[in-house]
Amino acid sequence: MTGLVKQLQEKTGFSESEAMIADYLLTHFRMLPGMSTRQLAKETFTSSAAIVRFSQKLGFGGYTEFRVKFLAEMMRYIERPHGDDLVMTDRDSVHSLLDKVTSIELDAIKDTRTMLDPADFVRALTLLNKTNHIDFYATDNNLDIANMAASSFIMANKCSTVHPAMTMQYLQATGAPKDHVAFFISRTGENRMLLDIAHLLKLRGNSIILLTAAPNSSLASMAEVVFPVATVKSMEELGPRVFLMTAKYVTDILFAVLMTRVDYKNAQQKEQWLNKHFYY
């Protein structure tokens, strides 16, 4: 069962008016796409302010953000109304594992799509258009995403630096020219070493782009552009692996945006040369 739908069904800690809003949402969710806060307030005998407060109580910035997330989760809930358990155990067959992993990863991609704001890609493009160099900052498995992003961004004429050692990342930050854009990848947004580096870069005047599953984290507060991605919490649900997948999804979109802005003929010649001289 999806978390938000479960919260609305259980109504734990809800007031009488909040319970009324939850019941209405679960019953009439198909009407929600075209419904304003004023219309929803009228149907639930509450007020527009109460609808906004209800959305914020559930962890959202406002009604619009809540509505997008709720509708996405409700669509998945309809597909799995009994809340099929996706946690993997030693009782699973290969067939059930195939279905569970597929469901987890597809859900994460769909969730990430609902969280992404096209305006953030426009803002990131504005920053990247001002530089020819991107410095990546990441740790552990997130370095895999940094390396894949760097290898694709070079086709869009953006040179990148990815240092696996944290010492080198610190040194990179101390000498990074102001026109270099810093690209952070952090699932929690609270990695102490990355926070130190971000503070240093902000003092130097470098712009920061962040990929994270925690858009309200400390790192996010220092970034000019934050790309939120979906993940799952537990190791049994492939938590770290799902984050890598959704993070790559966002860097792939960013790469596509960059490629539409480069000289097509030049990019085509570069690809033809690589295909001729390298086999991989």
C-alpha cells in the first residue's frame, strides 16, 4: 500500500474536518485534477486555508504539490488495491522477484516524474550554458552516476571532473574557478563531507545543482537547482539501487536537454568518430 493513501485511510492524528477531507479525496479522487482549493473546500464543508494546512500537515508545500503526489499514488493503488507487499524474502520465487523488482523500479520512475518540475531543467540549463565545466561531488555508489553523467555530458560539450577520493574533492572545491558548476549527488542531502564542500563552494561563489531524495535537506538549502528523485527506504526494497536508477533518469533528461542546444552537425561528427575508433 502506498504511504500517502495509507495515511488518508488510517486518519491517524486527523481532526474531524481533516478526516472529512481524507474521505472525500479517497472517494472522489477522479474529480481532483480539475478541482481548485476553493472547490474542494466547498465539497468538504471546510475552507481553502484548511485544505492548504491539510496538505502541509502531510508534508507538502501546498495543495498543488499534494494533489500531484496523491493522484500518482492513487493510480498505483488502484492497480494493487490490496497493497501487495514488495519486500523481498527467501520465500520468493524467481517469478515473484521479477514482478516485485519491476514494480518497485517502475513506481520509482513514475514517482520521480511527478516530482520533477520542467522549470528546474530550464534553470539548470541557464547555469550550464554559462560554463564549459562541471565538477561532480558524490560518495560511494553515487560516483557511478557521476561518472555516467560525465561521460554523456561531454557529448554536449561539457567537460566534467569526477574524483573518487574525498580528499581530491575537497581540493577541487578549494580551487574551482567561479564559472565551474558544482553538481552534487546525495540521497540524504546530509552527508557531512559534502556539506563542508558545499559551504566552501558557496563562499567562493560557485553555483550548485543537487540530485537528492531529500529536497528539504541541508544540501538542498544551498543549491540553486534541486532535482528531487524518488527512492525506497529499506535495503530489502533495493533502496540505494533505486536511488541510483532514478538519479540516472534525471541525468539522462538533463543530457537530452543539453543535446538539443548543441550544434547537431558537430555532435554527429563526434559520435561518428567515436563509433569508428572505439568499440564498446
